[in-house]
Amino acid sequence: MSDATIDRRAVLRGLGAAGLGATAAWAAGADAAGAATPPNVIVVLIDDLARRELGCYGNTFNETPHMDRLAADGTRFTHGYAAAPVCSPTRASIMTGQYPARVGITEFLGPSGDDYLPTSFRTLPATLRDAGYRTCLIGKWHQTETYTGPVRDRPGNPWSHGFTDVIASEQKYIAGGDYFYPYFMLPDLPQRKPNEYLTDRLNLEAVDFITAAHQQGTPFYLQLAHYATHTTLAAPQALVDKYAAKPGAGDKGRSPVLAAMLEVIDDGVGAIRATLNQLGIAGNTVILLLSDNGGDGGVATSTPFRGAKASLYEGGVRVPMMAYHPAGPSGRVVDTPFSTVDFMPTLLDTTGVARPAGVRFDGVSFAGLLTGGAAPQRDTLFWVYPHWHNPGSPSASVRRGNHKLLRYLHDNRTELYDLAADPSETTNLAATLPAKTQELQAALDAHLRDVDFFPPEPSPANLPTVVAEYEFDSGLGGFTVLAPAPEARPGTVAAGGGVLTVAAGGAAAYALLRSDVAATHTDVAAIVSQRSYANSATTNQDTLFAGLVKDANNYALVWYNHKLKRTGWDVRVGGTLNTERVTQLDGNINYPGANARLACVLHDDQLTAYAIGNNGIWQYLFTADVGRYIRLDNAAVRATYRYGFGVRVDGGTLTVERFAVRRR
């Protein structure tokens, strides 16, 4: 009988039910024959699952018996942490044992970016593969740069990071969910049954891989990375109907569709454990299960925690996390924080595979704890999330002991919480515990310097060397005036008496001022100070630009629109304009006054925007990775550009009183 004529999900559910009776044998490590071989490892990674959604963490609506059993047979972590509040950076931390900011991936990777997990990082699957393991990724990867061309040729593809088997992993961008055949992100994947549901399919592939690897006689590492429960939610209708009929269905935290999706994942966990038992390798297989970040705040509940996915409050990073080791005790509950940065050192020590020479881990090993020993000494955990992503904002945090400090990078607001007394993060102790606040501020500052992911504010203390400085006392010496499309007119540009003026006259004007100083450095800031805005009552353009300029058709600039209180960036290459507004800041920022300044800080291939207003304090706006347009991290490319700034007005006159370039 072909796969297409078998109800594969019924088979998987049957395997899971049969496996429940073998729990005692697994917990006792009954497979003596397998004990002499290196242990197998299975990591089950669920997408966007809030901790509260599992029964073992208190949920009474969803039905997750197999995951609850896994926790009961092994160790359940009450302080399990994702290294980031979104998916790609957390996955990078699992692969490398390093903080996302050190790896260079701090945000989910979009469909057209140039970020990817570089092969310069020695990964967990590559290390295990070289030690004789068969390594398999089933499902979501989300560490690759582009979604065009042959999959195995794409930068950061899973094969390049040590996976010997890659099954049902996205070929196109995952977008907003893709759960029923035909799969738009998996166009080459044939179905194995009618009306195939992707989560069922991934479970089936996991069972098949485990069976094949065992028959080959090879120890294996399996990373089963579900696309569920990522929105847009979808599940088999019969299961949705089952949960829709339960009391409270539809209330916050009681989503019938999410519950149905979770039941299918749960069935797969049961089927995997039953398969291990039937093959006689349950006593030689370690299983870890977790979510990559907190739940989507629109459908999930993070109770009792504050925040959700994309936030550094506990609801964004504190996730369901459990581990089963056949030699470990059952029913253990551990309060020691266990992070995804700990996975690589933990699993290498668990398998007995030597750590790669010269690799620095940010994580610590929990291998001893998994077999019943004490928790490792853990001093501090860090998170860096410098992005505007609803509901969060650019922020960084540090946890030491029970205290957690959160800093908003935009305006440097600081919050301090005692997670033991206040897990919901409702009482800010920053003012009442100044010594602890100062201690954690210093620790966070040191960490930000250590990971060197984005540049600090462009103050003289951070960028002490003056590369160039212009105060417009005697004309435009040192500058070339350019007029980019579409206006192709710079208006009237003049300088003298310590001020540069750009007047629109009767039509819109866009003037680019290119200095004669080549962009030969990185970690450098172009800073423009305005004296007054045109503030025309009939137009919406009062925009200041700063950054790098080659000519009228090639530039990379950050901008701030005073009239609309908007910010963003423009990159023009060969006359083609690429632009982006940071919409979460629209209308919420305001930098008026004679001391207002805009800065563009160049770091590798990233442009970081800072602004300063009447209060004289630099405020972080955003970081834009422009490497997909211009490789500014290439010194030869960078040197073809000059530091510069720009002004756009539709009416009236805008004045600038200073332009400076500073570097480390």
C-alpha cells in the first residue's frame, strides 16, 4: 500500500499512544546494548510558542500529553530562555553557542537581506558530523541569505553548516505560514498523502530518519524544527472543531487553531519516543524540546509574564524548555536559567565530542545536570535586540541572579526587576536599588562593547578623532553640490557667516553636499547640525540627510523629516533608489532647536542613525544593513564614497551650521 493511501497521521498518533506504556523503560535506560555507543540527540524546536501553552506549564485548554510526559520523565526548566525574542537569532545561538549579537544576527532574516549564518562559525552539526554523526535538519532553517538560485549554493545554507541530511526545509521565504500541500515555500516537495498537513509531514520524516539512521548503525543528531505555531495559524479542520467545542474557546490564550496545531506537534513527540523504544535506542537518546521565542501576543498568552514575541520582557524570551536524558532523574524541575546559547556546549559534552579548538562559547554546559548532577555556575545572561518590531523596540537586557535590567536603546530609559519577587515585571526598582542598577548597567555596557555589533553613540568619548569639520564661515569650500533625481535641482545653496542655507524657491529642492574626504574608515560618524527648519505650512518636506555620497546616482544616507517626525534611510545605486521608513517611529520623535543633530554611523556594512535634540542627549534611532546594495565593509568600495549630507525642502529655507566627521 502506498503512502498516499495511508492515513499517516493516524499511524503517528498510534505510535505515540503505544509509546506511553514504555516510559519506565526509557527512564531506566533499559537499552544496555546501545549504551556503549555515542548517544543520539534530538532537538524539537517549536516556532513562536508561549510557555503557558503547554500543560506542564499550567495550560488546561490545550492537550499536550506527550510533551507533558517528556517533562515528567526528564527535566523541566522554569527559567528556560531563548537568546532572542525572534526566531533567526535564537536559531543562530543554538548552532554556535554564542550570543546572536556576536554572530551578527539579531533580527529575523527577511526575504531580501544579505544576512546569513557565516561558515566562519563552527556549528554544532558540523562538529558532530566530523565526529561521525549523521546530522539531519527537518523543517525550518531561516539562517540563509537569499531565496533565489540553487538552494545548496546559497550563503549560509544548512549543508554548509554540517547537516548531512536536509529534509522539507524552506526553499522560498516562509512568509506568514504555509501548512497545507501544495507548499509555496517547498515547491519541490511532493505530497505523501492527500490533504497533507506540513506538521504531520515533518513528524513522519523524523520517524523515517530515526529508523534509517539506526539501520545504518550511525549515531545521529536530529533537529526537528517545526514551522508551527507561526502565524498565520492553520490546522486540520476536525481538530479545530474539537477545540472550538471546548468551554472558553476563543478567549485570549484559548485559540482552537493554535491548540489544534499544538496537538499535531505533540503527536509527533509521542511518535518519536515510541519509535526510539521500538528500535531499542530510547535508552541511548537525549531529547531537548523548546520554543525559539515567546508567543505571538495576538493569539497566545504569556501569563504570568509581561510582553510577547519581539520584546525583551520575560514573555518574549522565557520559553518552554525541557530535556530528557535516559541516565537522568525523572520529574526534575530546575530554576537555574538555561539558555539556547548553552545548547552547543551542553550537547558536545553530553555526546563526548571534543569542543572545537579556538571557539569561544558564551554558553555553559548543562551536561552534568541532565544526568542528575548540580546546575553549573551561571553568572550573567545578556540579550541585545536593536530593532523596531511590534510590540518591542530597540533594547538590551542583562540578568544576574534574580535581577534583570532592561535598557531602551532609543532614549536610554532603564528598568530593573526582581524576577523572584516580581516575575511579571511590574515594579521598576531602578530608582530604589541604585547600586544594583549601576552594577548591571556597567555589565551591559561591557557586553555591548564585547559583542561589537552596533556602534555606540557618536560622542567625542566614543569617536575621539576628528576626520573633518566644516562650519561654513566662508563659502562652500570642500563641498560639491549635487542634485539627485527626481527633482534634479538643488535649489539655491549658499554658505557664509557660519551657516549653510538651502532655499527651495518655487519648487522642491534636494541638495546633496559631498565633501572631499574619502570614506576610508569604518566606525566613523557623519554628523550634521541644523540651525533652523523651513517649516513651511504648505509642504511636508523638511528633511535632513547624513552619510556617504559618491555622486547624484550613488549614495547611502540616513534621514530625519522634521515636519512629519519620520526617520529612515535611502540607498541609491546606479540611479535606483531603495528606501525605507522606520514606521514605528513615525510621529513619535521630535528633534527641534538649534542644537539638533543627525548622525550616520558607519560600522561594517551597516548604517546606524542617531539624533540629538534640545536635551543634548544622543538617542538611537535604528540600524540598517545595506550590504545587499553596497558592500561598505569592503575598503575598496567604501573609498569610492565621500562623507556628506543632504537637505530636502519643498518651500522656504533650511539652514545648517556644522558638518563633522569623527572616528575611533
